[in-house]
Amino acid sequence: MTEQAILSEIHSLPENLRHEVLRYIFFLKTKYVNVSDQTVEKKRVFGRAKGRYEMSDDFDEPIDEFKDYM
């Protein structure tokens, strides 16, 4: 569809529907244009952060400060 055809269709709409088209254009611009250069999300890779974080051996042990609440 050419720009002229799109504009012609928009001009043939009633005023309230033109406002809806304008809102939809703003929605599309915020959703797709303001995103980084890529519009396709990168796939997540399982285990990508392996080795970056280390948990202590007593991670699951109760915390002494919370013994009053247990």
C-alpha cells in the first residue's frame, strides 16, 4: 500500500476514527521504533551466567536475626 493510499483511507474516516488511528500510530512507534536497533528479542540461553555467581554453603540455613519470628 502506498503512502497516498494510506492517507486517502485515513481522510475518508470520520474524525473520531482518525484520532484512533493516530493513537495506534503512537502505540506502534513506542512499541517498535524506540526499541534498540533490533526488533527481534534475543533467545535466552540456559546456563549463560554459570560461574559468574557463587552461593555460600549455608544459603538455606535459617538466619540468626530472624529466629524470633520462627
